[in-house]
Amino acid sequence: MSEIVFYIISSLIFLSCVGVCTSRNLVHSAVCLFFALFLIAGLYIMLYADFLAAVQVIVYVGGILVLIIFGVMLTNRLEKPSIDISSFNQLTAALLCIFLFGIQCYAILNGNWVNVDYPPTENTSLEIGRLILSKHLLPFEIISILLLGVLIGAATIARKKR
Amino acid sequence: MISLESYMIVSSAVFCLGLYNVMTRRNAVAILMGIELILNAANINFIAFNRFNGLPILDGHIMSVFVIVLAAAEAAVALAIIINLYRNIGSVDVDDARTLKG
């Protein structure tokens, strides 16, 4: 049962990512990205990462994607009928990516991975909160300072100069 | 049971498609979408390795939380830069952004 769900989710993720890459309209790309991010949250649930699936939906789908769509809307001229985007070097890039994917598949399938099906943690948000405030306290504080810097920096950069 | 390798192959496919997007697009917002896909591929790998390593620890989840925070910060700053670029040169084509003069 879970195999079937996994294959459905994976193929839909693949199709959405192909849609992000090949769509001529930037808004269609953003919608495909929405589906891809949402399905990746489903993959997190299959990996028993419930907290991260919620964070993925809230931050990526609710925040970053809205930001990206705002970016698309703000940076396209209204005189142009459709917001087309051009691509170039498609053949070279496709060959390079397929080559890279082949190398990665070879490495993955021939690697000697630890593959233990450990029983999942009951309450991941409890454990993540405990780890953030004990073992990973310094990175947590650094990243909060980074977020403050980003808040001020983005507002400063995007402000109209006079 | 779904093995670690299946998750890694999905993540590798997402990574390669994101890289393809970054290499072929000219529009700066579309390049940003490719970068988001690449970061998501890294996140899938972190969580899959954390799930199958046989230890009751969640350090991979913590790393993923940090990656998500960095992705949000990166998207905010990149869009501020893109809006400023649009205001200065009138397009978001990365080939047009060739001058260092503000």
C-alpha cells in the first residue's frame, strides 16, 4: 500500500518539476512549483517527519511561493500580453543534467548505505524542540540573528531610492 | 518497504531538474524557483538519511529546519534584489544585468 502511494507521489513530483522547467509562462511554473512543494511535504509524512511536513507547507507553500508570485507580478510589464520567458542552451543543459543524474543513480545504487528501518520517533516536534534548545542552541541563535538581518536588509534593498 | 535508495533517486531527480532550470532560464525569478527545488532535494536527502540511519536521533530534521529558514531568507533577499534590478534596468533578464554601475 505505502509503495503505491510512494510511487504515485514520486511520479507526480517528477511531473511537477518537469512542468517548472518547461513551462513557457512564469505563472504556470509557479503553480507547478506549488504542487511540487506540496507533494514533497507528502514525502516527508511518509518519512515520519510530521513537524517538517507542517513547516514545509507553512513556510514554502504559504510564504516563499506567495513571495515568488509577488515577484512575478511586480517584475513584468503590463503592456506585454503574456509573461513569457525565454530559455537557452537547452540541449547542452539537458545532456549535462542527464549525465549528472546517471552518475548519481550509479553512486546511489552501488553505495553501501546503512538501511535500518528503525521504529519512528513518536513525537518529533517535542524532540526537535529539545534538540534546538540544547544541542543546537548556537546555530539556532545565529540563524535568528540572520533572520533579523534579512528582514532589515531586504526592506533596505527593495526601498525606492530618491 | 520503501528503501533509502528510492528516496535518494527521487531527490536526485528533483536536484537535476532544478539544476536544469537554473541553467536554462534567463528570467531571474525562474532561476530562483530552480534554487528552491535544489534546496528541497537536499531536504529530502537529510530526512531520508535521518529516517534510515538506525539511531533514535533527529539531527537531520534540525538541519532541514535550518535549510528551510535559509531558503526563506534567500528568497526574501533575492526578490528584493530582483525588484531593484527591475527598477534600474527595466527587465529581470539576467543577461541584461551586466553593468556594475548602480
